[in-house]
Amino acid sequence: MSLGIRAMELLCSRLCHDLVGPVGAINNGVELLDEGGDTGSEALDLIADSAETAAARLRLYRVALGAAGGQSLSPGDARAALEGWFRGGKVRLDWTLVAPSPPPGLLKLTLLAALLAEESLPRGGTVTVSGAEAGLSVLAVGAGCALRPEMGPALAGQVAENDLGPRSILSHVTPLLATAYGLTILVDGTVSGQVRFRLHPIQG
């Protein structure tokens, strides 16, 4: 796998973008406490909820993009990471995956495919993770479900690195990681209201 400086910068920008909201909300809660305008319960609830959201996003990115998710990630940990990510949002997770001993990288790629599935659900919906080691499916279903225009070309490797943006960087990185772990990712968006990502080990 080869990622250039531009791609690394965009990944950092994407991570910071996803963290700035909950971290900013924590700061707002602290300001409420400083102002002393209420008993503190509202501010503490805001701080606690925002801190949990920030921690969940960091946890998922750590295993999806960091070294921790490559070899030792368990199905239970992967499911917990996604449940934390989707908690309280418009997208519901349905996890039926049966993979007691998945090959290296498969669960890491499952997390990334689930993030791409979420991006395909502008009005919310359901992300279903199913299958086993031999073949895994991440299915997005919901009103208006479709790949964003920039996602398809990036997934196909048809976008030069200098032309990537924060909204297409995960689509660019995911197939590169799949190849690095001996996996392939296929995308089917031909059924209205559905987008399916299929992950398979590359046949030697």
C-alpha cells in the first residue's frame, strides 16, 4: 500500500472533522458550568454524551485505520466499535456476521465499508453486516440510498491523489487497504435504495 502526503493530510482532516463536533460540545458544556446558569445537570449531560461520542469515534478510527485493527481485532470488538459510532444517529446497525477466526484485515475493512455505507445513507437507514470468512457483505438500505458522486471513481482508483478531497478520501483508502491485506472490495449500487459492499479474500 502506498499513501502519499496528500492522502495522509486528508485522512487527518477527516478525523479532525469527525471529532471537532463532540469536542466542541464538551467545551460548550464546560462554559455552561462556568456560567452557573443552572444546577449543572444539563451541562454535565452534554459533556458526558459528547465525551462518549468523541471516544467512540476515536475508538473506531484507531482500529479501522491504525495498526491495532490489522491482526488482533475480534468480531466482538469490531461490532462494539460500530455500535458506538452509530449510537444515537440516523443509521441503525444490524450485525449478523459469523466469523470466529477472520483473516487479517477483514474486520478492519468491514469497519471502513460500514463508514462508506453510512455515507450512502443521507436520510438514515440500516447498515447490515453479514456473511463469514469466505465472503462478507455490508449492505446499506434506506430512503435516497446511493453512492455519493465522488465515491465511485475513488473506490475504482480513478481519482488522482491530488484531486481527492475529505469526502472521497475513505473511498480511496479502503481498496488500498483491502489489497494490502489480500482482500478485494466490490460495490453494487444498482438496486434502488441499496448499496452493497462485498469483501472477499483474493483467490491465489
